[in-house]
Amino acid sequence: MSNETNNQPSEGELEILQILWKIEPATVRQVHELLSANKGVGYTTTLTQIQRMLKKGLLSRIDQEGGHFYRCTLPQQQARQNLVDKLAQQLFEGSGTQLAIQALGSGKVSQTELAELEKLLQNLKDQQSNE
């Protein structure tokens, strides 16, 4: 297994990252309180996951008077892109377009999201015409 694969966050680790992207830096206790509000998870499980994430390089620890605070080393946009790329590879033979078509085919797209998509498509068209 490559280091890149080893450093990919698991589903549980992604939940912790999502919390930290909103409130970082945060203590294990702060993360645990938010995590356990949505699902039954023990404090030691949260602590173990955070320690594993620290070893994987997904988090960094800051030691301050109030205790140990954790920050993400993996930017949210990079994590999203990594997951989209992985999903496209696994299910759509590497085609991001087919992944997007499948996602949009669900019919759960708001008017605001459609406007954003139209803007993105226009930007892509403009880039290609300038090449």
C-alpha cells in the first residue's frame, strides 16, 4: 500500500476533519462533544482517532496552556478533490464528467447550484476557446 493511500482519511476521520475545518484549533474534548452530538461515540474512540490522524499527518498538535489543540494539515478543498478523484477512478473509469452527470441526474440540484454549474461550464468553455 502506498503512503498516499495510507494518508487518506477514513470515513470516521473525515467526520473529525469536517468538525475541525469549522472550529480549529480545537481540543479532543471539543471535537468529541460535537461528534457525539450526532452519533454515539466514546471519548476514547475520538482520542484514538485523533492520535491516528496525527500519525498519518492529517493533523498537527499545538501545545498551549489550556491543553493540546489540533489543526488540520489537509485543506478541505484538497480532501474533497482527493475523494472525487478516487470515486471517479473506482466507479467511472477516471471520468469526472460521468461522475458529474451521475450526481446531477439525481435531480437534487437547487437553482443556485444550477447557476453555479452554468458559470463553471461557461468558464471551461472560455478557457478552451482561449487555448
